[in-house]
Amino acid sequence: MVIVMRDNATADQIEAVEEKIRASNLRVHRVDGAIRTILGAIGDPSNVDIREFENMDSVLNVVRIMEPYKLCSRTFHPENSIIRFNGLELGSDRIIVMAGPCAVENEQQIYEITSNVAQAGATILRGGVFKPRTSPYAFQGLGMDGLKIMRQAADEFKLPIVTEVLEPGQIDLMYHYIDIYQVGARNMQNFPLLRALSNMDKPVLLKRGMSATIEEFLMAAEYIMSGGNYNIILCERGIRTFEKYTRNTLDISAIPIVKKLSHLPIIADPSHGTGRREFVAPMARAAVASGADGLIIEVHHQPDKALSDGPQSLLPDQFQRLMEELKVIAWAIGRTI
Amino acid sequence: MVIVMRDNATADQIEAVEEKIRASNLRVHRVDGAIRTILGAIGDPSNVDIREFENMDSVLNVVRIMEPYKLCSRTFHPENSIIRFNGLELGSDRIIVMAGPCAVENEQQIYEITSNVAQAGATILRGGVFKPRTSPYAFQGLGMDGLKIMRQAADEFKLPIVTEVLEPGQIDLMYHYIDIYQVGARNMQNFPLLRALSNMDKPVLLKRGMSATIEEFLMAAEYIMSGGNYNIILCERGIRTFEKYTRNTLDISAIPIVKKLSHLPIIADPSHGTGRREFVAPMARAAVASGADGLIIEVHHQPDKALSDGPQSLLPDQFQRLMEELKVIAWAIGRTI
Amino acid sequence: MVIVMRDNATADQIEAVEEKIRASNLRVHRVDGAIRTILGAIGDPSNVDIREFENMDSVLNVVRIMEPYKLCSRTFHPENSIIRFNGLELGSDRIIVMAGPCAVENEQQIYEITSNVAQAGATILRGGVFKPRTSPYAFQGLGMDGLKIMRQAADEFKLPIVTEVLEPGQIDLMYHYIDIYQVGARNMQNFPLLRALSNMDKPVLLKRGMSATIEEFLMAAEYIMSGGNYNIILCERGIRTFEKYTRNTLDISAIPIVKKLSHLPIIADPSHGTGRREFVAPMARAAVASGADGLIIEVHHQPDKALSDGPQSLLPDQFQRLMEELKVIAWAIGRTI
Amino acid sequence: MVIVMRDNATADQIEAVEEKIRASNLRVHRVDGAIRTILGAIGDPSNVDIREFENMDSVLNVVRIMEPYKLCSRTFHPENSIIRFNGLELGSDRIIVMAGPCAVENEQQIYEITSNVAQAGATILRGGVFKPRTSPYAFQGLGMDGLKIMRQAADEFKLPIVTEVLEPGQIDLMYHYIDIYQVGARNMQNFPLLRALSNMDKPVLLKRGMSATIEEFLMAAEYIMSGGNYNIILCERGIRTFEKYTRNTLDISAIPIVKKLSHLPIIADPSHGTGRREFVAPMARAAVASGADGLIIEVHHQPDKALSDGPQSLLPDQFQRLMEELKVIAWAIGRTI
């Protein structure tokens, strides 16, 4: 932390700031310039609220100089992390594709879609059973019954399952049926949920909040890691911008930025990131071209009849075509899919 | 819902859209203009995803024409709602002030601050015992022990208590100690929490999410009301904008807008809304001048030593001075405080 | 500027950064901590692009510690600036109200409205003659002919005029007819226009850009001041947020923030800031309560027939009523109007 | 335009709205539903301000159903537009790359860089001579002298030139030296500039404003087209988001959205879009993968000594490597470069 004093700060005022720094268990390093004095606060500032210094009349400016996260930082772990589960590796050269319906609706639907996506080359089955819906009057998911039929379909095609968990009370119930817990964008800062997942021995797919900065996104990962669960897969799923034509704006640039700041793998969700079927393929291609470690894509064989998010679901043959395109893009940047 | 067809839409394409409208249990009203055809879909569209129509090639544009919320709408309930509890009325001519520390820290602290705010004219005691913190390494609150000492202090000065609930599992534990449940900005769309609170017989103070639109804010209130709990107090607490100088930007205009769209009372939180002590008073005055039904303000007698958010807490004498200023502003607009 | 080196930076890498600092005509102040080295760059960094350092592999973080503006800063000029023109003072205890139509439409219209606003207590006449319109097909203003009839009406009621200038070529043409040049939100960073106004001896009303930070707003003022024109009146007119119910979101908090950072006076535009008549009065009251030095308000006697922005114009009697309310609010905070 | 009446609207109130519709030269189409009445306004609504209707007490909601732009819409011109100049085609299968320094600095610099980018396969030379800078104290460009030496370098390597124009007064001066006029992000809504360019017979590269919606972006193109200049190249160059790690966030999704709504070609600027050299290549690859018709990239042989934006400039060998990567991506999606 660096504290810049105002030009007209008196010796007493500077002394008061120095004392406050020491009271925070930090050492003071003082630089007297021609015009003003600058005070460096040396040590671990993670428990200091910099606004305390900003509020002092004699202080012009306070700047934090350290990242607030540790475990998920590339400084802490320079190599890429590879998340291993069910014989798969996420974060290696092979790009992993998760696919399936927005919501599990019934046995026939999930079986049909699982068959389609497995055949097209998806390696993980996605599907929601607890659905966070903006309206209390909308379909809220089949719950544990849905999860059980999803498990059967997944087993039939030997695919691991990723599905969303909404509250701490669901974690244990879901444990034996799932392979990856998904934390949705609205829950990125649901701290009780993050804390509860930090004790689990299964990977967590953590979606970026709709208006979260990348630092906040990484701090949410830090929450889970701080409890001992290091198997985090980050997921860019679109941010809120002023654009009204699409639901969200898929932030492709988050992919190379996260790769620089953190060792954790990151995937992209072009289905929620755009909200419209016709934009899923170009954005999936862009995500892979920019370095994403995977994709999560909604597929539905009867999107018109889907109980949620049909309009952003690819048809099975569209998904298959996309997988073909992605193979060439992956090859172009030295990866496989 | 109104669907605008493209200029070159064929008769078959128009027919396909009409059929899809009817398949959604809506009636079709067709207008053939000189250039293009417009189809009105008459009935209750709340279970229709308009993107289904947007995805059709022959469709130029789809517009929703109804508010998605009902119970919290002024259409449904034209008069202002007044929330009654502990002999108080929130939403009437008298402006209600909730005050207290960000977090309950110990018996002496909460007693001291409660004494101060009661004397200055606050009518409700605020204070956090379960704290949602961005960093897993920061102070997380005293939990139920904190709530019990807060209750004692509140009883001593005959003040009701408002405090934040973070997850469904805490609701029953807290019930006998609190008067108003607070839902924080990060939990505005924590649907399991909203649903659980919808069964309770105590009021809920619902804070607006950091980047929520007013429609989303009202939909969150609708979630709680849809379960039967109509005692909602809305709270504007600052939105995220591009401005970096303050943590958030208190959106004063949300106050008259909510008043127009909904019958629910709305208060403002200038402490979180600005994040800095020096801006609390001007923004509190602005909120009252614009029509807020109340305020929630952080006060601490030793903000330098506060375990959280000290920099945005008023000192007791600053709070007292603010209460005096607010009396005159309230009087200027025909209210009391 | 402070440069934080990575933990594993070698002696050579640190030396390379030090050399680069010196090459920028800055002195190096080095602090070797237990974990990492921090380099302070002492001197005037205004010509240094901090990203040059951020791009170096051995560098973790670079932070700028100085405000980029000088002349408009309160550090440079601690007292409030008072802008004087036509016997008026803007920035003193008396709150100044500018009022008039969005656009000058014809002689009768501007005469009628000027009469109304003068009678209600407005001290400056506003009105557009060069209109920046989003659509090329919309009414673009009467130009110099409109300005001339506006001047006649203003003279009749002894009011100074403020009107918008769109491009450098208009400045001289307008000079003899206006008292204050207005720079619109879309032109806040039209640098040729700012530069041209910096040579003029008439005040400039500078509106904040729709998504400008306060620092960028002040930098735009700095542009004008750097050429010698210190008579700047800042104007908060609403920022773009995610809210769709109003055109813009009037950022009331910008008022106390600007007052803290700068000595320049600031006024608010609740007409453009909300875009709807019904919200103008509550937001005007809020602006005054928060410390604004003035207001600029659209008034039209026949808003239904206005050629632009009728829906956000107050009727004359609404304006008169608002002026009465504002008198009481001004009095409550120790000012007059 | 569709106007939804409130449930309790009286016959008189509905009649008043109908009259107002007719007064706007529109025809009324009335639908009486079970609960409420809906009024369609048939005709050209481009001169109607929908807020006029929103302001009426009996009106619940007003929705615009038409795009406000015409000439740039795909409805108007279903085929892709191809911009032709100097023997090049922009908008066809071949992806066009514009490259060069941020600013022209001197003869030797522009010659050196032009040589490099020509050799690597760039087909257009970029370089600024009038620079819009946030600070009045920063380098403002070499002006016409810079343009002349840029022309010489370009001629030597047979490349057309694109460079930014800041104000109407520069258009004629620049005419004989340039091939494409560039309108910068800050000037996207500088209407006098757009209008002046609408009379020229050279193409315009129009950059998206920093917080512009795509509709506003297309309306700016419409401004230029409305005067007769149809040769517009759109350019996505990054929008403002909450992310602070990069200057801007390159909005890749704007590329497929613009392609859907408009027939105009669109290119991407990953240099300004990220502000940091290390992210230019991944984002350039993403832009091409998503369907961009071209790229504009900053290249500098001595970025450390660049007078502006060195940190976002690629080194010549980085640019060459990127061109190789892009060839494979282009091939993967059936295009060339």
C-alpha cells in the first residue's frame, strides 16, 4: 500500500498517518519528494481497509499494490493447473466440450439429447435440475428426480455430469449423482455456498457473475480454494453491457486475461453468453481461437418445446457441425478437441 | 406480445408464426400494414420466451408489452403500502431511520452505538452478524452470539432490529431475535433464500443488486410476495458504474421510479451507496428530498477500529447533526422524521 | 508512479526497470521488501504511459499515484471558484437556475417561455439552436436565425443566454449573441472544440459525457483551462446505466465528489438526466439538497407540440411550483435561490 | 408503435390517445382485450417521441417496433456490401488487414514500419496524424506534415492510407493524401463531422463509441449514408465495461450481431480493444474466427520509444507471426487473408 500525502500536509499530519500504518502491523517506508511526501506501508495489508487512509484530510491518494488473491494466482502457481476427474483432463491441450439441455425435462428428452451430444464428441453432459429463474412463476426444474434420470442417461453413454447447485443444503444430496458442481453466475458471491463447496472432493465449475470484474471472479475461486478444494474450472458466461440486442455480452477477452493472472483453466459458455442460437457458433469459434480450455453449450432436439432457454439451444445437427468447425480451429492453434 | 414480420415474409411464414402463438395458448390479432404484417398475441404471455419468436427467420422484431411482475405493481395495488411492525409504520409520512454499526463486534461496542443512535432519533437498530465478505480472509461476523448481544442492546433502548440473513438455514435460528430480515445486494437473486423468506411473518428489507435493473429488483420482491409475505421494504444501496472514486453510485433516481411502478416503500443506504463517510450526509439529504421513505445509515463511535466498513461509518455527532438537517428537509417536502 | 516487481524478478530485471524509469526523466526510489522489490518513480510522470512498465515480464503491477489534472484540482486552488458574468455569480451561496425550451422553435414560442421562466425566478435562459440529434432525419435546430430571436427574447427579460455549440466553426458566429457556451455530453471529448473554446473570454458550461468518469470529466475541463479560459461551469446530466426505464441516470453523487476534487462550480440537469417530466422535480430537489450550485431545466408551454424533448419539459406552472419547493430546500441547507 | 393502456383507462382517455396518434400523422389500430386496450399506431413513426405517450396517465407502456435506421439495415439491402477502393475489396471473402503505428512520428519511423507491415502482408497502412488525447499536455500528432510523409511511405510500398479526421475543417485538407477517412470512437456521434463526410467520395472507417449500443453505432453510419456516402466500414474497437485490467473490452459478439442487422462490413481493432500487446494476438484470432471482415492493428518497431500507445503495439516479428496464425484460422472458416 502506498499513501500519497497532500502538498500542504504538516509534519504532524504525516506523523499521524505513519502511526496509523504502524497500528495496522505494517512498517513505514517514507519518501520525501520535492513537492510531497509518499509513505509506503510494508507487510501484509490484507486486513487493512484503504478507505481508512483515504478519509484522512492530509491524504491525497492511496493505492493498493498487491493482488488480493493468493492461491489462484499465477504468482503462487506458475504452471497451468490441470483438473482431473473421471479419466478426463481439463486444462491440457485437449479442449473439453460440455453439452446438453438447459434443463432436464423428462427421461426421453435427456436420453435423446445425451445420445446426440455423445455422438458428436461432447465429453461431459450438462443439464439443470435446480433452475434459478428470474420469475417465481417460471419452471423451477425437476430437482433430485431430474438428477437421477440424468445420471442414468449419462451412465449409458459414459459421460460425467455437471449440474448447478443452488444452496448449501443441496450439496450432499447431489454428491453421488454428479461429477462437477456448477455454481451459477448469480451465486458467484454466495459465500455460504462457496464455503460449503470448499470442503468437497469434487471439482467446481464457477461461473463469472454478470457484472463481476475478473478480480472478483478470482476472489470467488479463492474462497473455494481457501477451504482446500483446488479443483476449480472457471467459466466466462457473458457480462451485462449496454447492448440490448443480446441477453449478455460474452467477454472473450476474459479468457486471455484470466490465463495471465491465474493458473486455473477457463471455459466459455456461448449459449448464455449470447442468448440466441444464431450467435452460438461464431462465439464458440472465437472462444477457442482466443485460448479457452473448453466450452459448455446448450443442445436440444426440440428447442421450441424446451421448458427453458430453448431459443439459445443448438439443434443436434448444428452442434455436430460446430464440433467439426472447432476441430479445425483447435488444430490451427495447436490443440485438439 | 407484438411480433413484427419482415417485409418479405411469405404467407406461409406468417401462418407459421400465428400457429406458434396459438400453441402458446395465446390468441392472434393480425394487422396487415402497407409494408408489413404485425401480429399481436393476446393473453397471458408469462410462460412464453420471446426469443423463440425472435429466432424465426421471418420475424423482424418481438416486443413484450406487459410488466412481468404483478403483486408488487402499482397497477395491482394503487395505494402506497405501509409496513407495520413493533408499533412502527414504514411508508407513511414519517421517514424512518435505521442506524447502527456495519458489524456487531462486542457487547460494549453495540451498547455504546445503540445508545448514541437512539438518542439522536433513530428508530431501528441495524448491525451485521453474518457478514458477506469479498475475501475469505476477512472478518466474517460474530454469528448468533453477536445477534444475542445486539438483541440485549436493542431491548435496552426499545429499538427493533434489522440484520442480514445469508442462507435459508439461518432463517429459523434468527427468528426470535430480529424484527426485520435483511437480504443483501449480493443475494437479491438468491432464489432459495427469497423463497424461504416468503413464508415468514416478519418484514424483509430487500436490497437492490449491484447491477440490477429496477424491473429485476421488483421481480425479486415478487418472489417473496408470491409466497405470501407482502411486508417488503425495498432499499436502494448503490449500483456499479464506471466511476472508481466511490465504491458504488447511489442511484437516487431509483427512488421516484420505484414509487411510480410499485406500491412498496423504499429507503436508501447512503453508507454503502458511497462507501465514504464524507459523502453520506449530502446523499442522505438528497434521498429524503427525492422522496425516500427512510434511510439506513452506518454509525460507529470508533470507526478507525471498526472490524468492517469503518471508513463509511458516521461518528455519533455527525449522525446527530445529519438528523437535524434531515428534519428541515423532511419538513420542506411535507414529511416528518 | 510505483512499480511492484514480481517475487522472482532477478537483479538484472530490476536494473532494467530502473533504467527505464531514468530514461523517462524520473528518479528511482527503491525499496527491497522481504518478498519483493518496489520501485518508486519520482518526478513528473505525465508523459509516461504506465502500460510500458506493465508490459515488462518482471513487473507485477504499476500504479499511478497522482491526479492527471492540475488547473481544475482543489489541490491547485483550494477555494471555490466563482464564475462571474452579466452581474451574476455562479458558485456562491445563491443557487442559479437556467431554464427554457429544449430547442428554440419560433419567435412566439421563445418569447412566451422566456416570459414564464423569468417570472418564476430563473436567472439564465437556456435553449438550443444547433441540435445534436441521434437520427439524421430529426429536427436539427433553427441555427443562427434561432439564436437571434432567442437573443431578443432574452434581452426583453434581461436574462443572459446559454446555448450549445457543436463545432469550432460556430464559436465566432455565436459570440455576440450568447453569454455562456454550452458543450454537450457527446462533445465532452471533442478536443478541437474544447481547444477552440479555451481561447474565448466567455464562460463554458461543460456537460459530463454519458459514460465519462469524473476524472475524464475534469480532464475535459483541464483542456479548456489549459488554454487560458478558467470560467468553467460543470454540469452533471445523467450517465448511462443498465436501467432502461429512464434515458439516463442522474448521478447525484457526482455533485459532492466534484466539489471535493475540484474548485469549479457544478450544476445538475434533471431534464436530460431523467428524460421524463414526472421525475424532474424530485431529482432537482435532490441535486440542491446534495450541494449543487445550480440547475438547468427544460420548460415548455406546449410540450406536446415541442419539436424536441417535449416529454421531459416542465409546464410553466410546474416549473413555478418547483422553484417554490427549491427555495425551502435551499434554505434548509443555508443557501438561497 | 404500440401503446398499451392501463386497465382502468376510461373511454375518454383512450379517445385522447387515439387523437394524439392521429395528430402524429399515424393511423390507429385498436384492439380491445379482456383486461385492457392496446392501440397500434400505423405509419412512419420516425418523428414521434414515444415519451409523449408514456407521459400520459392512462398509458401503461409504449413500445417502438421498428428499427430507427434504414439505409444501413439488412432489410433495405439484404446482400453484403463490398467496399471497393484502390483495387481492394473490403467485405468479400478476403480478410483485409490494416496495420501501422498509432501515430506518425517522423520519416524514418513511418518508412521502417510501413516496410515491415507491407512485407508481412498488410494491405492498408494505418497511422494517426491528428491525435485525440485525453490530456491537453500529451503529444497531439504531427498534423498535415505527418500526413505528407505517411503518403510518401505508403506510395513506396503501394499501400492505401487510413487515418483519423477530427473536425470538419480537416476533411478537404486531407483529401488528396488519404484513401479512407477514419472517425474515432469519441467522434461516433460528432454529427457535424458525420454530416460533412456524408458528401465525400472516399470510404469512411467508423469506429464504435466506447459505450454505444449497436443501434447507436448503426445510426451513426446512417448519418453518413443519409448524405449519399454509402462506403462505410464499421469497426469494433472495444467498449467500456467494469473491468479495469484492460483499457477497453473488445466486444467480439458485436461482429456477428452487426452482420445480422446490417449489410455493411465490420472489422476489429484488437490494439485499442485491449490496450496491451500480449492480448492483441488472441483477440485478433477470435475476431477472425467470429466472422470479422478485417483487422486494424498497431505495429511499432520501437514501441518503448513510441510517442503514443507503444504498449499496445506489436513488434514487427509478432505481427508477422500473427499474420501466419490468421491465415490458418481464415482457412478454417473458408476465407483467405
